[in-house]
Amino acid sequence: MATEVFLLLLGFASISLALFQGRMNVSLTSASYTSVIESTSVCHCRNYCSVQSDCSAFTLDYKTTDIVDCYLSNNAAQDLKLEVKPSSWTFCSNECPRCAAPFDIDAGTAGCIHINHTGMTFDEARRYCQGQGGDLASPVDLNALRPHLTGSTDYWVGVKSRRWFSGRATLTDEWGAGQPNDAPDACGRATAYFSFLLADVGCGATFKVACGLW
């Protein structure tokens, strides 16, 4: 049973298990777990959590093909926080959070965002984001990202040569007044000067970094 269910789950990024909604390759943050049991199957783990009045989520960790470590959490649904953990499955009694650390800012249509406040060049920023498992933020709607950018400095985003890394061309209303005004192959930043609309600049400048998954 355990082996069959595990192989079935591996084919999906998310799945529903009775009343639980699951996410692949994520776990809760370690402080969220309140107990652990050894279980013989996914279903046994689900059933155990179901009869506990305060169990809000559980994570599966396969020790062998026959034994499952089942980590349980009684955190309130709104307090659940996910983090990336390969080969783990987390199931939540309500809908699991959409975003997982380090991309733990849910920016709606802008996707899941991670901010780094260290100044980097454009190439350094892109390598950093890719090292986290994403890329420079390339939202389908820049306005959904802007509220999550703060302060008086600028952020590199996924724009170069006036195109987003997602493949779409930048829109006129995504640029600040008078922008773009640099070389055609310049890099794009979300600038505080224009309330985090875009401005272009040489790629060797250093700014904070907005990484994203979309």
C-alpha cells in the first residue's frame, strides 16, 4: 500500500487525499511540528490526523518502503509556513499555503517572491535567484509585485533588452515617466523613484534583488 501510494504521488505537484490537500517537495518549518508517529501507509497517517481535533497538517517522510514517519502539526491553518524540501509531501486539512520558503511572499498574480536586500549587479542577482531555485521576478502583473517592494532603493527584476525573462515584452505603462531611456540591451529595475515602476540602467549597477517563481 505505502509503496503504491508513494509512486502514485510522485507524478503530481499537488494532490487531494480525502479532506487533505497536498504539496510535493515541501515540508512545514521545523517549529511547526508537534509530534511524530511511525505509520504503515499514507492512509494511516491521514486517518490518524483526521481523528485528532487539533491536527491541521502532516508531512510524510519515507524511511523504508513499509514505514512512514508522519510529522503532525496542530498550528492554525493561517499560521502554517512551508519550506522547500525535496522528496517530502505535506498535506493540510485546509488549503496548503501556495508559497514555500525562501519564496514565501505570496504576491498573488506576481507569483511567489523572495527579496534579498544585499546590493548585487544584475548578473550576480540572477545567479543568486537561480541558486534559490527561481529567477529574477517576472510577474504577469507588475502592479501585484510593487506593494512588496519597500524603502527608498531599487530592486533588480527579470527585465533585459526591454523584455521580461518570462518571454513577454514590457508594457508602456510598466515604465516610469521618460523610461526606457538607456541602451536597448540595458537591464531593468523596479525603482522607488517611480513607485516601483520600471527604469532601465547599465547592468553593472548594484541594487537589491526581487526573485520569483511564476
